[in-house]
Amino acid sequence: MEGRQISFIIRATYDVLPTPKNLHQWLGEDPSCALCQTPATLRHILTGCKTSLSQGRYTWRHNQVLRQLAITLEGRRTTNNACPPPMPRHSKTTPFVRAGQPPAKPSARVEATLLDTARDWRMQVDLEQRLIFPPEIITTNLMPDLVLWSTSQKLLVIVELTVPWEAAVGEAYERKRLKYSDIAAEAEQRGWRAQVLPVEVGCRGFVATSTTKLLKGMGVRGQAFRQAVKSMSEAAERSSSWLWIKRKDPNWAAK
Ligand SMILES: [Zn+2]
């Protein structure tokens, strides 16, 4: 990380950046947010300012992180789809053991992933253009951040990313789970097996367990796993650092 970036993250983590609220405490300055005039803590600037929200600042940061997640999952999807067809579950046979000999050790087992049972996974990510939910599953106005589905196996995975203030990670998880539970229920009524997986990357770059679980569940391992976590963490940090730099600028144009 660059020095300036490290400095931002450390000061953001310990809340010692010159926010209006801190400057008010330290020097008696005006505690208001330059954009919306409410008292501005770091949490307000990075995740709670209504003006920033309506200008699309938080969506811009969210999409920076989502793009990194999508790159990783797209890699897994194409690798998985290129594998030989999966073995049917019932074809497991009992290995033959000769009398008086110990059973052979099972060969190194590849851990199961969410994608294992199908080879026709498709993926849709709500990034540049406004998408609609795959109509072959259900009709809805909601569009989650990322949808993975297999038509042949009728499997649906809904991934919804939040980039919250770190202390609000659990709250964000629950909110997103509820938001998409109706879609999952409706899809299940139509014969799909649906999973809703809310994931979070904190605005100061702390990748939540929900996110690492998703990566592992998708079969992202070893070096690829570390790289995926790092890229999401850095995307959140860099974007938050940029939002901090732009905190007094009333104009916002997503770069
Ligand atoms: Zn504000």
C-alpha cells in the first residue's frame, strides 16, 4: 500500500482523522458536514451522509468492490463450466476390499463447491447497465447485485454486497437477507433451489466472514483466495479514501 493510503486507513480505524466532529472537539470548529450540514463523524462521511448517498458516492464505491468480486466469481464460473459433467450423486459405489487387507485410503477428495452439480451456470452482475432478474426464474422488479443460476439443475444463487461501516456489518447482512427472501421463496415455489448470500466488505477494507465463506463455497482457494480478499479490501479502502478527500467538494462525478 502507498504511504498515504496506509495513513488514511490507520487514522480511519482509530477515528483520529480531522472530521468536523473531531475538529469541533479538538479546536471548537463547526461540527457540520460540508455537504448536508448535520454533525459529521467519520461514519457519517463514509456511510451515513444523505447527500453523498443521493449523489451516488456510496454506489460508486460499492461498484468498485462488486467489480472485484464479480471478476473472481466469473473466473470460477467459467472454470467450473469447462469441467467434465458432474457424477450423478447415486453412482457412489462401495469399494472392493480384499479379505484380510485394510481398506484403501480414499484418494484426496476435492471439497464440494456451490457450483459442483451443474455445468451450465450463468451469471449476471448489476454493474454498468440496468439489468432485469432472469425472467426464466421469476418476474420481479428487484435486481440483486449478482445472480448465478443453472437452468438444467434449477439452482439459483443470489449474492448481495454491502460496503457498510464495520460495526454495522451484522445489520446489513440481516437487512439484505430479508430483502431477497421473497424472491428465493417464489423461485422455490417454481421448483428452483435458491440461496440468498448477503456479503459485506467494510468501508475501511475489513472483509467480513460472510464474504470469505462465499469465496470458499465457490471453490476459491489458496493464492486465488488471498488475491480475491486483497482486491476487494483494497477497492473499499481506496474508494473510501477518495470519498474522504472529496468530503468538502459539493460536486461529485463518479470517475
Ligand atoms: Zn453529510
